[in-house]
Amino acid sequence: MKIKKSPWAALFPCPVVLVTCVDSEGSPNIITLAWVGVVCSNPPMLGFGVQPRRYSHRLIERSGEFVVNIPTTDIVKETDFCGMVSGKDVNKFSQTGLTPEPAEIVKPPLIKECPVNIEGVVKTKIPLGVHHLFLGEVVQVHVDQEILNEKGRIDFTSFSPFVYNQGEYWSLHRKIGLMGFSKKGKAR
């Protein structure tokens, strides 16, 4: 028997990302987000929710640029820290020891310790309530060569991204199938 609950953001798990942004002087900041996802494949676009009261919200809004960095379980503590303190009070790169690297197209930096970095430009912002949804076009993707397989695709067994699961961080363990395997009649 199912139990009815009041409406809440019950979708889980959610990918955890570190979004970098810059202030008007070019000083970088990092915000940890879990409400992020792909919203379009052509052109490639991402969406992420940020509360307007957050320091990073105004930086992203003013610059119109961001980098989505995919962290690994090796930096889960640093990732959590970046979501617990404000960049207006703390230099998160200095405090965590994470390494900023220049992006190719946008001003916010890549995070070296993240094996995948996605440069983006904001196309629109939609006020939804306590969060605003930023929709941004992907303009460049950077991937550490050592996590690519022989076909040039990301080998998720070579590193360990993680997810946010109702207040907890969870690692990802193994592949359980390929998209479309149910129509082909066999699991891969």
C-alpha cells in the first residue's frame, strides 16, 4: 500500500556538481548543486536551480557564464564544503585546495580535480519560487583523457562520480544495462 505525502521535491537521486562562476573582477567562486540536469540535446543545454539569496546566483546572473564540474568521491568533503559556506565570505579554492584552471571560452575556471568540466552560457533564467532555473547552452566540454575508453567515450568505471540522495551522498557502482536493451531482447 502506498502512503500519500504532501508535495515536495521527491525526485532522487540527483547528480552532484560543482558550478564555478566569477565576480565582476574575475574572482572565482564555487557552488555545490544537486538540482541540475540535461534539458536539451540539440543544442546541448543544461538546467540548474539556484536560490536568488545565494551569492553565486548573482554572479551567474551578471556574467551569464558558468562551468559545471563533475566531482568524484575523492573530493566529496570539498564538494560538501563548497555548498555549506558563502563565497562572499570565503575563498573556496583556497579553503579546499581545489585547483582552478582556465576555461577555453568562458571566464569561470574549470576545477582540475573534476574529470569532466562543461563550459556554458546562460540563455535564460526562469523564476520558479524559492529557486530560479538557469538554462544554459554547453559551449565546450573538457574530459580527462585517462577516463576515456578506446572509443573516446567516458568510462564511468575509471572514476567515481556521486549523487545526492535525500540529504546523503551516494556513489555509483556499476552498469546494469544500456539504453534500448529491452527492445533488443537482451541485457548488455
